Amino acid sequence: MRISFIGLGHLNSAIVAGLLAEGYDPENLIATTHSEASAASRREAFGISVTAEQNNPGANAQAVADADIVVLGVKPFHIVETAQGLADALRSDTVVVSVAAGTTLATLTSVLPEGQPVVRTMPNVALTVGKGVVGLARGTTVTDAQVTQVEQLFAASGTVFQLSEDQLNALGALAGSGPGYVFRFVNALAAAGVELGLEEQVAQELARLTVVGAGAMLDHHDADPSALEDSIATEGGTTQAALNSMDANGFNDLIIKALQANVARSEELGA
């Protein structure tokens, strides 16, 4: 199976790295970037064919000409223009996969040849460490076999959830951006430690290791976060006092509002 990557940002690079780590033949992977500097860097890192649009304006069309799967990894505001530029070069059975936030199946299919198989995905950055989450919505002309191929594309770097398209923005708000919320929480936890008298470097390391440890406890199929919380928050104890303060200050409502803002922005990007 020949796979073409249009753009090698964090997400597409993570997919490539995962495939290579699983022993995928680099001869069957081809990619494009905007600049020659980026192309040279990725060629050295991955050992695959990477062409820069900067030197070859037809690079994208050439890269997809014989591909079974094309992964569009460009910024959301460039994806329609990029897809339009590929339309004449695609085989009729090539599956076009988008990893761009907010760009709908309808938008993509409107600029591609009629009947072109299209899959919309919503990955998160944890793909870069093999712990990613990927939402997947299939277009109407995609076969079950093609969906399986796309799932295999991500299998080395994350867990795939097949959803209806109207659920993808919600998944993106929760899991797609979720690592960013966790990083913000780690910084807030460390800042609170400094307020309590800890040195900044010590507080940062304590916060980081605490979240890493909690994540490891959750990294089991049957892990129940509520049960884990209850096991730590004993009645009348210090953890319970802190959690009560979070409740009183609207912690859960704050998270809900943050995710709603995320979805609203995704809808704006896809409008």
C-alpha cells in the first residue's frame, strides 16, 4: 500500500514515525513539504522520499499520482486549496484522509472528483509518543476495506474511534485538544506549589511527575477515574478538602465551557 503525505507537520510526521517503527517499507511512503529546508530535515529523519513545493510547484500532484491513501496534513485554512490542486492527479480509488480540524466531509468532497473516497480524522498530538487518540468519520463512498486500511495507518501511533461526523468536533474538543488542557493544569499545579513556598523548579517537576504517575494509573482498560478519585479522597481528608474547593469554584463548569469554546471555533473553521 502506497501512502502519500501532503505536509509533514507534527501529526503527519507522527504517523510516518509510527509506520516506520512498525517496519513499514519506506519505499511505499512519499511526502511533500513547503520548504526545501523542511524537506531535507524530514528526509534525514525518516529516510523517505520528500519533495519541497518551494522547488517543485507540482510536487503535491506528483506525490499522489499512484497513492492508495493520501493524508492531507496542511493547516485548515489551506486544505481546500490543497485538495483542489490534487483533484486531477488522484486515482478514482485513492482514499483522501484529512487530519485538519473543522474541515467537513462535504467541504472536501465538493472540491474533489465525484465519488472520491474521503475520510475525515481528528487525531491528537499524543500520536508523537504512540499514545494518540484518533476520531474517524467515513465518507459515503468509502468501503469497509478502505476504512480498515486507514485504521491501520494510525494503529502504530494511536487508538482509533469510528464516529459519525457530527461527533468529531466534540471528540476534537475533548481528546484533540485535551493534551493542551493537561499541560495547562500541570503549569497551574506547579504555580500553586510555588505560592505555597516550593522552589519553581521543584514545583514543576513535582507537578509533571504527579500527572505522569496518575496517567499510568489510568493506563489500564478497566481503570475507573471516579473510583481512583474516591480511593484517594478519604472523607474529611486533605484531598477531599481540595476537591470540595474545586467544586465550589466551578471546576467542572469551567471545563465544559472550555470545550464548548473549542467546538465553536471548530465550527467557525469549517464554515
